[in-house]
Amino acid sequence: MVAMNAPKEVSADRLEDKHAGMYGDLDIQEVFGEKPEGCWGATCYRMRMAGCGFEFVDKKAAAEGDTESQVDDKDKDVFIHPFSLRKRIWITALFTLLAALIMADQNALAPNLSDAAEFFGFDDVEKDVYLGGYIAAAFFGIGAPAGLLVGYLADKVNRKNLLCVVAILGNIPLMFMMLVTNYWHFFVIRILTGISVGGTFPLIYSLLGDMFPISQRAFVSSFITIATGGGVFLGQQIAAWVGPATDWRLPFVIVGAPAIAVAVLVFFTTEEPPRGAAEESLRAREEGEEAVVYNERITWQKIKLLLQIPSNWLIVLQGLPGSLPWGMFFVYFNDYLQVEQGFSTGVSTTIITVFGVGAAIGVVGGGLLGQWLFNRRKEWLAWLSGIT
């Protein structure tokens, strides 16, 4: 518990109606003379102070002999994260930037698909099969197993260090793109790069889950989702303007180098949050009681239990066919606009960007609405996903 000054008495008329949900009108410094480091950023001040041992007293009720505490029992059970709010914001910002940079190379080939085909001596059919089909299949074919392996290792090693290693190993091959002289060089580099995409995001979401309570996770996770779209947009724009003017291989180097730099920055300026630090079920319930230490590990028995849940099967079965149109769109549509419709590389990429802006708006709106619905009734989140 964070040490602080003795609390002062604050009348209940300084508080807003408890059902309003927010108590920003009351400055916590008015009570303690200082703000306890690590309290949730935009959550209820009244709950935070109750968790720090402060009891609200209604002066009118006290005068009438009613000295019952004005704080509900559930409000007293408030957890203060071991990381300060500023520290958690910094880590989240770095994760968001890293996610954007890692995704930047994913679609960097699309604006210059025909140039790459000419470089390798492919005709139109070979271009679609080898560059559009095999490369994309290899990229995600290695990314999916990498995600499973990383998920297994995340229970056994420091997740922050593992995140940095995965991000660096996945982007180092991009530094050799300018040395590519044949198709198989390019094929191997794309396979290795898939490691960073498949392994990075499970770790990021796991770490964020231990830094923010369940009432804030959907909103915080939306930043990562926006970053993935922003990264694809950034990579496409760089490829569209740099590739035709120089070499179609250069954009891969341009987006890979800063991704490695940010991964190094994450390694030296952040630390892994305690496992389960933001889980309500693991918090200490009584004064003097120690919080439960999370030490669960993945096992085949737990995997079997997960596979017995119908909702998990529905998510997988929907995700596989649901991804096919987006894969076709991002891989081929840019080249289609150039070859079949006669647009320039810059114009065709700008058209693709319009779709990306719409997707970003949907992510932000969905994150806010989804979190609002989840905080009121968890089942409503499933309805939102199904309807949209």
C-alpha cells in the first residue's frame, strides 16, 4: 500500500450521485494532500480513496445519528496497481508503436507487385501464384505456429524479454532485402518475418491484460488494433512512393529498422507487470491478507477444456472464412487498380487507404461501445460482435 497523509473528513455533499459512476468533481489531493501513485486514471475517485482506507461521512446523516459508512463494501475492495499510471501509459505507447511498425511490412509488397514480378521474371499468372499466393501463405503459415509456440513460452519466461526477442528476430531479415536476387531469397525472408507478426501480438495483449482492469481492457486493446491498421497504411504509403522512385525492396528496409529500434527501447525502458496484477479474483480481500500469486501454466488438459467451449469453436470457424475477403483485398486489389484500371501506384494506394480510415473509425467506435456494453452486461458484447 502506498504511504500517504492522514485522511481528512469530506462531506458527502462534495460527492456526485454515486450512480453517476464518476467522481471527478472531488480532488483526491483535497483529502490526502497528495495523489496516490498507481491509482486508475479515469476511475472513480471515491472508490480509489475508499481503497486507500478513507471512509466517507455524510455530515447531515451524522448529525441525525446515522454514522453508517457511505461506501459500499464492494467499493472498499479496490486494487492499486504496482505500476504507476504514467508508467503504464508509457509501456502502452511503446507497445502501440511497436505493433504499428511490425505490421508496416505486411502489405508493403502490394503497391509494387508488378515491379517485383518483373524483377523475378514472372508472367501475370506466376505473379498471382508466387507473389500473391505462396508468399502470403508462407508468411502466415509460419506466423500461426509461431504464435502457438510463443503462447506456450509466455507461461515459462519473462514476457517482456520474449516480446523483444520475437520482434527483433522477425525484423532482422528485412535488413537483407536489398541483397535479394531471386525469388527464394525473398520467400525465406518473408517466412522469417512472419515470426514477428505471429508471436508479437499474443504477448502484447497478455502484458496489457496485466496492466489494466477488465473494465478498461477493450478500450486499451483498441489502440493496438488501430496500430495494426495504421502500420499497414504506413507501409503501403512508403512502398507506394519510395518503391517506384527507387527500388521495390527498399521499403521493407525502411520499416524494419525502426521496428528493431523500438524493440530495443522496450527492452531497456520497460518491465514485465506481475502476472495477474489486474485480475479482481486474485486481489487481497481482507486487511492483512496477501493477494493470490498467479502461477498457472498451460497444459494439454486445459487446452481440451478450451476446445469443449462452443463459443471458441464459433470464433475459429467464423474467423477462417471471414479473413479470406480481406486477404484477397489487401494482396490483389492494389495491383488490380494499377493494371486493370490504369491508376498510378500512389492513387491506387490512396484508394486502399480510404478503406483503412473506415476500419479505424470502426475499431475506435467498436472499442468504446463494446467496453460500455461489457461493463453493463457481459452478454451484450457477444450481441455486438454478432450484429456487426
